[in-house]
Amino acid sequence: MKKQFAGADIYVKIVPLLKSLRPYYKSMNVFDEGGYWDLQDKTVLERHIAKIDSVIADIKKKNPKAQSSLRRESGRIDDVIQ
């Protein structure tokens, strides 16, 4: 699940929802680049999102043909494609 583009407010609501679902699964693997899953620190999350947004903006500035937030046929969303 890609939560980054939803913003921090949505992100912090989804993490508790996912945690509440853990008892219903044999295993649940979460890879949280924003760090909110473990730290539950919205400030850290917001800094991470701002950094990623800045990197994507820089890439798009250097390469006007670059595209971001693209959904593949598989459903996967790429941050940026150059």
C-alpha cells in the first residue's frame, strides 16, 4: 500500500488501522519508509514526506519529461519515472 501521496494526516490514520488488523493474519509485513509504524512521530513522518517531495520536484525540474505518482498495470505506484 502506498500512503505517501495521501499526506501525513491520512498516513497517521491508516497505521493504527493496519495495526488493529494484525491479529487476523498469520503474518503481516509492513515496510514503512516514513518511520511512523515504529516511531509514531508525525513530525518525523512530515519531514520524510517533505524530503521525498523535494527530491521528486528536483528530478522533475532537471528532467521535464519525468513523471511521478504513476500506477503500473500491476497496481504498483512509482514515485518517479525519468
